[in-house]
Amino acid sequence: MKSHSSLVFEDHFQISQADLQKILSLSLSRGGDFSEVFLEYKTYNFINMEEDIIKETAESISLGLGVRVLSGEKTGYGYTNDLSFKKIKKAALTAASIASSPSLQTASPLRPSHLQHNFYPVLRSPHKETLAIKISLVKNCYSAAKDLSSKIKKVKVSLVDQTQHVRIINSEGLDIRDSRPLMKLICLAIAEKKNKREAGYSGGGGRVGLEYFAKTLTPEEIGQDAAKEALELLEAVLPPAGEMPVVLAPGHSGVLVHEAVGHLLEADFNRKKTSIFWDKMGKKVASSQVSIYDDPTIPHFRGSYNIDDEGTVPAKTLLIDRGNLAGLLQDRLSARLMNMPFTGHGRRQDYAFIPIPRMSNTYIDRGEHTPEEIILSVKKGFYAHKYQGGQVEDSGKFTFSVSSGYLIQDGKLTVPVKQATLIGTNIDILNKIEMIGSDLEFGLQTGICGKEGQSMPVNDGCPTIKITRMTVGGQN
């Protein structure tokens, strides 16, 4: 894999090293243990097609920086999109005044460093590709969905690409940069039959260039996949309600791991004792078959990054080890206050926000069983395939909406099912995992995760999983 140290980063910020050093000194002028400057230059492109025409294209560029000062548990933050020294100085003094303290620290001299890895080498930045090439991808996806059946009445296709250039400096002398490509192509197809309407969704992308849509997942495959789901849902029935064995499909079911488990293993919730896991480190919280990781280092994945938004090199982090709680997702502040190592999970939406602990690519690791063996073991149950979303409380109680699934009868997938609900409590369900498949897959590379008003690109995954008993909401 090509090393970042051989790449030349364009200077989008035009601020001298001397001025950056002054900003760090100003930010510590009223005390504080630590200060940091996050500089960001981002390009954004969007294309939308519906009603057989390209309905919208948009292009934007954003530029700005944020200054953060930490003093114990206090955080001071100031930001600006005007990179004149006068405005940056004001942002630095704003942050300094919020996190002031009696003891004065001095900023170490900046030492530019180079990354020795690149988790998302692309042949050509999506931002530099022509609009015509991108529009052809969108049209190909649209046609593939629309032409699959006369029952497909409406299609909507969107292509989004952005490139985020960041530079992070701090009072410990860190000076590091990264350039992060990100794109996705998504398709929504609506099928109609008599008075019934159903929607199918598909997409793909990641930290990739346009070569991804030629070699890995074509626009035609995305369009057809969305249309096929919509057509199948026309024939689907509502599920029976009650407790029954549930089998989670590989890949898409990762969203359940992300929401029901991942958020509650972010360090800030545990530091504040609002997570059900806060006092369970080293204790059994799941079946001994269950190991859960969060890994920001998977090449080209949507949730991956070379450095987090505090400049920390990220690490694959073991969260649950064969059923025992083994780790948390840390940012700098939580790690310091909890006296735990950094894991490289401090992420922020953009320069206007402080970094907080966030997931990246979260998954249950593979087990020993084949998916066929798992389904064969169920006489009567429910197979959850795709999801619309869910809600999770701090207590671990969750409700998930399943957009599509199947009944399992005598060890076979039979009738397609729609509009089911999965209800449970995370530790209870983790302990009811009876079989885990060897077929680890990840969901669509299109996901966004929200927390405290900040949206971040993420991915999640899992193998086929059997849960002994689970409450399924449907028809009585």
C-alpha cells in the first residue's frame, strides 16, 4: 500500500508556521492543559436524478478552523471561516477564556510528521473527475432500476462526493495532515401493484475513487438491487408477533450492533456513567462466542481514516472479547480523564465542532458455523434482512424497524416479510446469541451516524447470527 509519506499535500490554508505557533501560545495564554488547532478545507459535489431528468447538481467549498483548549474536564472552543490572523486570534482567545486555569503551560515547537500508511489510495480524486462522467454513472444506475420492471414507477438516484483536507496541530508539538476522499451512489426505487406501493434501497461507495464503480460495484448492480427489493416487498406479508428464534442476516444486521452496542461503548457515555456498560469492564456481557471490534484501518471503508480528528493514529480496537467487555472507544479527553490509552476515535463533523468519541467500522467477528447450518437449525422463526433504523436507550433497551425479512419454516427461508420490529435489551440479546456464522460481511457503504448534533460516515457488519429467542413485533 502506498505510503502517505511519499505524497505531497497542497497547502490550502496559507498560514505560516510562525503564526500557527503564535495561535497555540495565545490559546494557552489563560491557562489550560492542552490546546489544538484543526484546519479544514472541504470540496463537496452532489448530483440528483428523478422523474427521468437530472434535477439538481451542486458544488461547494468550505474552509475554516477550530481552536480547542482543555483544562481538566473543561473544554473551550472557538472557530472561524475567516483565516485572517485577527479572526483566528479571536477564536483562540475565546477558547482560552472558557477553559482558563491558574497554571500556565507553554506550547512545544511544532514538529511536522508524516503518516507511514494510507488506508484510501485512489487513482484519481473524485473531485477532479468531470461532471459528465459522474452524470453518466447516475443515469446508468437510474435506467437499470427503471427498466427492470413496468411495476417500477419512480426512481431517485443521488451521487455525493467530497474530499476533506485536514491539518491538525497541538501544544504537544504535533503537526500532521491528511486528505480523505469519500463518495456514495444511492438508489431509491418505488414499485406499485394495484393499490400497493413499496420502496427498495441500495447503494455503495466508501473512501474510493470512481474506479470503484467500474471494478467493485457497478451503478447497474445498485439500481437493479434497489428495484428487486421494491418488487419483492410487493409480495411480502406482515410478520407474526411474539417471541421466536431470530436469525440476523450478514452485513446489513451490523446496524443493530452499531446502535444497540457500539454507542454504549463510546468512552464519554461510560465516563459519565450513563451507559449500561460503565461498570462492567472485564465482566461477561455476552455469549462467549461474541467478539466485537471497531476498526478505522480497513482499506477504503467509509468509516476509515489515517488519523482521527485529533491527529491520533487509529487502532483496531477490541470492545468485547469472547463475551467479556474488553475496551472502549476513546478520544483524548475521555482517555485522559479515565487514565486509559488513546484508541484514535476522536471524530468531528467539521471545524465548527469539538471531537467526541465515535465509532468507525464496527462489527461482530466471524464464528464457526455456516449460514446454511444456522438457518437449518430453526424450525419456525424470523430472518431479519434489511433495516430502516432504530432507537436505543442508555439502559440498553432497543427497538429496530426491519424493512425486509423472511419467515423461517423447517430450516428454510420462505415467505418475504415487511414492517417487522425487533425489540430487546442489548446485554440480554448478546447473551442469547446461540450461533455465529463464518460469513462476515459489511453493510452498504452509505451510512451516516448522528450523535450530539454531529453526523459522521460509518460502516458496520456481522456474520449470520442466531438469537435463541427475541420479541418480534408484527401482527397478532
